[in-house]
Amino acid sequence: MNKINYQRELDNLINQLTKEGHVPSLLLHSCCAPCSSYCIEYLSQFFKVTVFYYNPNIYPDEEYLHRVEEQQRFIKAFPTKYPVEFIEGDYDKNRFYDMAKGLENEPEKGARCHKCYNLRLRRTAEVAKVKGFDFFTTTLTISPMKDSQVLNEIGGNIGEKLGIKWLPSDFKKKEGYKRSTEISKEYDMYRQDYCGCVYSYRDRQAQKRQED
């Protein structure tokens, strides 16, 4: 099965919107401020972006609060062509743990992660539809640790079912990840060393012990 170049699809869509002179609204699910940095820089040139911070997977509570505050701080500090808004979703941890039952020992990028993507993107799509956004998407495709093909398939399927347009992306393309690290340094951002959930935290701690 041939892989789809989702970044090319996004570029083509942006070119079409630019020709039409239309500036659509976009609900951008964000996993953290560093990952959102390049995405916001890029997308805010063409869309009216609202960042949706919905991550019930984050562990522990202090980490969640730290990431939310860092996200808000960055949005306020970073200059954009069109204003960027912010919405915080519910920190419904039990919903994540219920979803993860039986998948606690799955590896990164495995079935648990796929279900977590689905959980967060479905909620993003629901909010986008209720609030009348033109598109929804996620910053997750910027991470080298995330499979952009899987994320776009999940997002596209959810969008089709709920009747809200999914914005295709592969933000790690065009040196997007590299740019995100540059912006993070420029704005002295907190960069976590694990994805976010208790299982990724557990695995990261085990890795550190092996490295010592």
C-alpha cells in the first residue's frame, strides 16, 4: 500500500484557499506547546486557528497543569498573522484509563496509542462541529514518534462520520520538527522527555535506568 503525502495534500488545499481569498477557521488539537509551535507558525498564516488542549492521557496532574500553562504562555507570546485563540478541554482521566484497559503493556505506536489518538481526535471533531469550525486537525503529526499515516486515517474517518472536515497534515515534513525545536529554544519552553501517559512515563523511567 502506497503512503499518502499528506503534507502535499495540505499544501494543495492551502493554495486553493489562497486563490479563493478565504481564511477558514481551524480547531487545532495540541498535545503540548513545543509540538504546537511550528504548527501555529505555519497554519496561522492561512487559518484562523483555535488551539484545543484536550489530553486526558497526561500523567501526573502536575505535568498536565504544567503543559497547559506552557501552551497558554506560548500562544500569548508568539506573534501571528491572524489571532490564535485557546480552548481547554476536560481533563477526564478516567475516560483515558477506561480506554486503555487491557492495553497497558502495548508498545509506543501500538494499539493503545491508536485508541488514544481516536479518543482525542474524536473529541476535537465534536467540539469543532458544535462550534462551527471549518476544519480540525492535530499537532501530533509533527512528532517523529508518531505515525502520520495512522493519524490522518483516524482523523479522516472521524471527520467523515461526524460531518466535519479533517485537515490533512504531516508537520514533520519541510523540517517542521526541526523548526519546532528552534522555536522552543527561542521561547525557553519546557520540553518533556516522555509522550505523556503513565505508561510512556513508566517506559521512559525504565529506559533511563538501563542507560545509567
